[in-house]
Amino acid sequence: KPLQAKSPTALTRATAFIHREYTTKSYWWDAVEQARRLVLTGFVLLIPEKNGFVRLVVATLICTTYPLILTVARPYKRVEDHVLAVTTSILLILLFLCAGWSTIFLSIEKRYQGADPAYVMGFGNLDHLVNAMIAVVFGLPILLLAYLTYTGSIEAKRQREQERVLLETNRALADAALEMEDGSHDLSLIHI
């Protein structure tokens, strides 16, 4: 309640590192983020190892729903944090999908000795998938960095413009105050 009322207490100040980046109504979002991490790294491992593909499917489903929930909830104060969270979630989805595809590829090779996985998967060598994964892992962060740099420059330009307008306004007010002190300004015209 003190967070929503915007009246800081000793507890809210001590735990600010947890809720500082979230909007006031979404102060609890860090618990959701931690639960997602716990499910992806802990609870998915409760699925037996022989069902490794089911693990990948569950992890992919969790990672697929998270950016959708993120986009609807919009818990972050800054747009850049939201973009970063969605981008990393999409990156995780792509990695889990590629891991699933490689599992299918290897299963086809193992189970059907003479079969060519290219008939099912569209590629005959796992190296193509690995190269695509590497390109995505390095390409998506580069695109994200370019986007954040672009939005940062726009924000800096907007902030400089606000500072310029504020400075001009302060100068105009100071000049008006000086004119009033000199008595050279007719106060009867102020109501116009």
C-alpha cells in the first residue's frame, strides 16, 4: 500500500532495488519474473529426461506466453526495459525451437538409420541449424542495441529541447521581473 500511495517507508526504500524499474501498479512483477525463471530452470527438470522433447515443448510454451503477457501488462516504467524484456523472451523462444528441431533431426537420424532427415526437416545437415542459431543469438542483440541507441538519441534530443525551452522561459521571466522592478512596465496591461 505505501508503494501505491507513493508514501515511502523504510521497507519500500530498502526493497527499492526490486520494484524501482516497474510502474507503481506493477510493483509485484519481479515475483512473476522470478517464477518464470524458476519454472524454466527448475520445474521443467522434474519432467523425466527420457521425455526431453516434452521439456523443450513446455519451456517453449512458457516462453511463448511470457512476451504476450508482458505486452499486455506493460509493467516497466521505461520503454527500453520493455523492449529488452520482450526481445530476450523472443530470443529464448527461438533457442528452444532450434533445440527442439535439432532433437527431432537427431531422433530421425538415430531411429531411421537409412532415412534422410532433409525429407522431413528441410535441411540435411545439423550445421545449418547451428549456424542459424548462432546468427540469431548474435544478430538479435545487435538489432536491439541499434534500436536502443536510436531511441536513446531521440530521447536525448527531446530532453535537450525541453531544457532549451525551460531556459528560454526562465530568461523571459527574469527579464520581465527586471522590467517590473525598474517600473518601466505598465502593470495595467497585464490582464490582456
